[in-house]
Amino acid sequence: MITLKKKFSDSYNFVFNKTVMMRVDLNVPINDGKITDSTRISKIVPTILKLLEQKAKIIIVTHLGRPKGDWNDDFSLSILIKEIESLTKKKVFFFKNNIKSVKRQDINEKFKVNDLVLLENIRFYPEEEKNEEKFVKKLSSFADIFINECFSCSHRAHASISGVPKFLPSFPGKLLENEILNLKNLFLVKNENEGVAVFGGSKISTKIKLIEFYARKFSKVLVGGAMANTILYAKGLNIGTSLHEKRMAQFCDNLIKEFREKILLPIDAIVVDKKFTSSPEVKLIEKIDKNDMIVDIGPQSRMLFYNELLKTNTLLWNGPLGLFERKPFDEGTEYVLGAVRSNKNKNFFSVAGGGDTISILNKVNCFNDFSFVSTGGGAFLEFVQGASMPGLTSLNH
């Protein structure tokens, strides 16, 4: 587990009247040219306002989507400007120029009439993911201080994550610091009778190590979604046409044999046919036939999972338990999430994060029921299993 040696407040002695490069994650969901969830923008506002209090000039560096090193207007950050200005109540200058030909003075000029400068998508540059030193030096030349407010990318050795701290005094941002402080609580569970982890989503291949980690650490691991289908398939059960990863069968077989008493799987399911032409039907897992496709956990499974959450002191949640994007197959996830609100244990600590989890919680109005919701995706999953993260270790140098 990584421990930060610096705090955001430590930066206060350095940022006064200085130019600060702030790496953030504004990779917000966009549909039909509109931002559908601005949570990631609102989360960084306190850090921005605190730095501006210290008379800092702030250069915002972020990514959007996966342009793969190409200058692609479909991933331009221009769509973010109005939302940033609305949430911060500050004026933003969008610096669209290719930064390879930009000098620091060019950026400084913009601060004369603007509060914030937003650079174009950092992933337009192939040097970003390659962590190329020449590019890192160029990026670092624009500022005096570096603030990492991008926990979600801190598991990546990219130029704007772990490269810049080699050349600038660097500090964690308010949000990143808060992420670490909260997620560390998951490691404080010493009694194996405490703690429940809930994992859902489509691919068990991306979370197999995580399931194993928490099966060793927590009392129960609840698995739903297509991830559960793969384990059921590995157990030799018929899952019909349900989404699963056949190549992971042996791994899942070994996993379930070792942690038979700890891993809870659905005992019933909502099924339809592959083309969604049949009416949803509840079936026990043992009764699923070759034409059935599992799309949600069933009522017995919902109650089983719900009751486990009511009993626990510590909860880790990641991913949906069914085909959440398509109604009414979000009902299983929503029902089980209700247990977070209903848990009356005064010591109850709950954390959610990773992938589309934020959107799920917002959709069912459950975001504020959790003690903490991580804005990280892959980084959240890396951190909660104790993996080393370049973006965090670089802050300790």
C-alpha cells in the first residue's frame, strides 16, 4: 500500500504567485455533443479555488477519450470550457495550439485576462503515453509547481503523470489526497469476519486478481453480472447464451475451489432470449436452458446479497450486477444498492469506484449513501489491491 509523504496543504508555501500545472481527469461521458455527467469536473473545483486563493496561475492538463496520439477534433476539450466556467465561476482560456511550438510566455499572456488556461487534450501527443523525456521537459517548462489531481491515471507511467514530477516540485491535489486517505481504510480490516466486496460487470479477466485479493481479506465476495456467468460456466452449469469468458474457465474453477465458502454467486436470474423478443422470466440457475440469456440477478439473489450488505462493517463496490444499461435489467443492482442506505451499523464504511460505477450510483440516486466514491477507474482497482502506482510514487521523490 502506497503512503503519500506530502499533503496538498504543503503546496501552500510554494504556489503563491506561481504558475501551477494541475493534471486532472476530465474524461467525462459525452452523448450527442453534450456532457451527461459533470461529476469529475465538480470534484476538482475545491482544489482550483484553493490554489486561486493563493494567487496561483493554473494550467489545466487533462485527457478525453482515447485519441491514440492523433490530433482528432472528436476528442477536443473545447466541449469542457463552458462547464468548467459554470462550476468554477472563473474565466477559462482554451489553448488549442500544439504545445511543442509554444513558449511559456505565450501561456503567461493569457493569464492577464483569464483565471485558468486549459491545454488541448494531452493524449493528442504520442509522447504522452511513451513518457518521452523531451516532451516531459517541454511540458514542465510551462510551470513552477505540479499538482497531481488525477488519481484515475496515477497507475500509468505517462509524461503528465509521473514524468513532470522529475522536473518540478510536486504535490498531491485535494481530491487525490482524499482518495488515498479513504481507500486506505479498506486495508485496515484485520478481522476476516468483517468486510464484503461486490463485483459486477462483464469481464472477470480484468478483476480476477482483485476477487482473489478480497476473497483472502474479506468475509464475503459477491459476484454478479457477466462475471458471475463465467464462474457458473466454470462450475459446469448451463448458462445458455449468456455473456461469459470461456478462456477464463480454468482460472475461475481454481478460484471457486479455493474460496468456496467466501464467494457468493447468484442462485437465480432474470433471463430473456438472445434477441430480447421474449418476456423476462425468473429462473433458478440450475433451470437455465440453452436458449436463455442471463441479464440480471433474480429476486432470491437480490435478497441474499442485500442481507450480506446489511451485516457488514466495510463494503467495497465495483460494477453492475446485471445488464444495467437496459431497463428493467438495472433493478437487481438498484435493489442491492438499497442496502447501503439501510445499513444502520454506526461503524459502516462503504467505498465504490471503478469503471462506470459513478454513473450507476448517480442513476439510482445512491451516490451520497456511500462513505466515499472514487473517481478512479483502473487506478481504483489497482490501488485497492495494493499495486504500485507510478503517479503516486513520483510525488514522494
